[in-house]
Amino acid sequence: MQGPRVSNHLFYLSIPPNIFLDVVKCASKSASSVSGWTRVIVEKPFGRDSESSAALTKGLKQYLTEDQIFRIDHYLGKELVENLSVLRFSNLVFEPLWSRQYIRNVQLIFSEDFGTEGRGGYFDSYGIIRDIMQNHLLQILALFAMETPISLEAEDIRNEKVKVLRSMKPLRLEDVVIGQYKSHTKGGITYPGYTEDKTVPKGSLTPTFAAAALFINNARWDGVPFLMKAGKALHTKQAEIRVQFRHVPGNLYKGSFGTDLDRATNELVIRVQPDEGIYLKINNKIPGLGMRLDRSNLNLHYAARYPKEIPDAYERLLLDAIEGERRLFIRSDELDAAWELFTPLLKELEQKRMAPELYPYGSRGPVGAHYLAAKYNVRWGDLGGSEH
Ligand SMILES: NC(=O)C1=CN([C@@H]2O[C@H](COP(=O)(O)OP(=O)(O)OC[C@H]3O[C@@H](n4cnc5c(N)ncnc54)[C@H](OP(=O)(O)O)[C@@H]3O)[C@@H](O)[C@H]2O)C=CC1
Ligand SMILES: O=C1O[C@H](COP(=O)(O)O)[C@@H](O)[C@H](O)[C@H]1O
């Protein structure tokens, strides 16, 4: 970071949270740049609830200004998450549809096909809701649902995101399902359950899976379920955003779809990873003399369209921090609003010692997630089996 005339100092705190403040104090008192800027990138966890997060922010602000703090959420640096706003705001075919009038539900899905595998120490004190939902999935939701920002400037975008977060309806326990993976034997191999991991305390109730139905109390999204699902040790590794559109009113072709009209509605899928892509499910006529309909995908497959390697999220974010670009970093009021949404639920789960529903390692997760979706007339799009 040393230039010929000014010396800028960037610190990247990928360290255990209990030493954050000591390190920041030393960095600010003894290693701040005299001639240039000093910035600090902070990795999550940013606290574990509203109170601890506020205490961390207060502690950091003893030594740094908000402008010097870069709270990283690496999902914001993923190519397809960055592309979300481009897709919506630069395409006339999408922006007018982006509301309760045309969108039936939105699904934000994260799954990993491996468990804690000996790294349960950190995870067990946080759990999947804090690890993935409160940050990665909620950030995607905010970007997805925000109003058009005045400009692409960081503050304008973050102002819109924070409005979404503050408009969220409080999360109710009955709108949440938690799960934990258990041992499973497949093909002669036994995969260990979460509590069999030596780094996890015996009898831990920490969820390794959660599904939730969230709602945004504003004119654009009133009544539209935003369903989140996140889990470890599931059948696949993927992250995607699914937008299911409403039925076509008075559809001339409804006779051709049978009784299951949901299968005939358009669905936009943004596959964040792996194998990045965006596809839109449409109905079309099967070529021939009769009138039979089919479902097809209009498909933007990144590997085919852009053979060059996609930069890693951290590459983008570290470069942004060096350039002082804050658009993809979390502002303190966004963080407060995110914790405000999840803290009461997390406390209730912990106070009531809610037992997670067990699911086999490598499965599709607890069946409770299906009931939760069904309560809002939703079917998880990733489990449909009619993808390609
Ligand atoms: N592990 C995970 O799955 C996840 C971790 N995180 C967060 O990411 C960050 C890094 O995680 P991870 O790499 O697993 O963390 P580690 O515990 O492995 O530590 C990372 C670094 O911190 C240093 N360190 C640890 N304790 C001290 C100490 N008392 N004084 C000075 N330096 C210390 C280590 O130095 P040395 O190598 O010399 O010990 C190491 O360089 C943390 O903030 C963690 O909370 C976030 C999400 C997931
Ligand atoms: O932040 C985290 O993310 C990783 C998953 O990141 P990805 O880029 O590989 O999808 C997750 O494994 C970890 O538990 C979590 O803390």
C-alpha cells in the first residue's frame, strides 16, 4: 500500500471477534496512515444480536469513523448479486413487473452439501440464521426489493436498502422452521451428524437449517411472501433467487395446463452459484399440427456467454475497499435494521430451547420447510424436478 507520495493503510480483520477492538485500537493508535487514508475491513460476525452489534459499532467508532469501516458481506460481491440491479433497472421487461401486482413470491435459497466438518466451534455459537440469513440472504432481499435509487452512488443505494429493512414485518416464530442434520449412510459411507462433530458441544440445539417467511410492509410488496431457506449438509451446493409470477388472468390456454396452474406460471431464476446463470421459464407451443404446450427456459448461461473466469467476490470487494467504493459494504444503520428483524426471533428460539427438526445428512432438509411454504401457497422452486 506504499505509494511514492502518500501511504494508505488498509487493515483486513479476518480474526476472531473477541479481539476486534484490541486490534482496531492498535491499528488506529499506532499504525494509522499519516499522509493518506486508513481503512478497516471487518469480517462478520458483527455481533450476535442487536445489543452486541451496537456495542461492537460503538467500540469501533471510538477509533474509527463510519467512513473508515468496511463491513464485508461477500455475497454482495458475487457477480449475479451485483447483476440483480442491472437486470431489474436496465430492462423494461422486468422493472414494471417488480411488485405485488405481478410477483406471487420470491425465494432466496442457500444450500451446502457439506456440514461443519471439524469447524463447528465458530458455527455452533452462531447457527445458520446468523451465519447466512441475517446477512447474506437478507442483503439480497434488500437489494431485490428496494425502490429505484436516486443514483448508483453508495449512499443512495444503501438509503434504499435500509428502507426495505426497516419496513419488514416482525418475524414470527410460526413463520420459521429450524433443522439440524443427523448422521446418514449412503453408498456404504456414513456421514456424521452435526452433534457428532468433535468441535460441536454435545446435545447442541444449534440449527444447521432454517426456512422463514418474511414480509415487507410497503405498497410495493404488501402480502408477497419472501421465503428464505438456508442449510448445511443438504443434497446440493447452490445459491439462487427465484421469482414466481402470478397466474395469467383469464388465461386462454388454461385448459392445456390441467389443474396445476402453478406449473404454468413464469419463473425467473437467478442462479448465483455454482454455474452462474439467469433463466426465465416460459410457456410455448410444441411445434406441430396440434396445440400442445410446453415449458421452456430462456437461458443466459454465463459459462457459455462469458467464457472468461468470473472474479471471486473477495477480489471485487477488496479492490472496492482500496478504491473507497462503499456500495457493496454494509452501513451501520443497515446492520442495526437487520439485527432488529432477527434478534427477537433468535432470543425466542433460544429462550424456549426450540428443538430443531432432524434431517439426514445429504437430504433436502426438514419437511417442515414444505409445510411453511404451503401455508403461503408456495412450492419451493428448487425442488420441482422440472428444471431443464
Ligand atoms: N471459520 C468460519 O467458518 C467462519 C469464520 N468467520 C469469521 O472470519 C474470521 C476468520 O475466521 P477463521 O479464519 O476461522 O479464524 P481463526 O480463529 O482461524 O483466526 C484467524 C486469524 O486470527 C488470528 N488470531 C486468532 N486469535 C488471535 C489472538 N488472540 N491474537 C492475535 N491473532 C489471533 C490467527 O492467527 P494465528 O494463525 O497466528 O493463530 C489467524 O491469523 C473471524 O472473524 C471469524 O469469526 C466468519 C464466518 C465463518
Ligand atoms: O459466510 C459464510 O459463507 C460460507 C459460504 O460462502 P460461499 O461463498 O462458499 O457460498 C459458509 O460456508 C459459511 O458458513 C458462512 O459463514
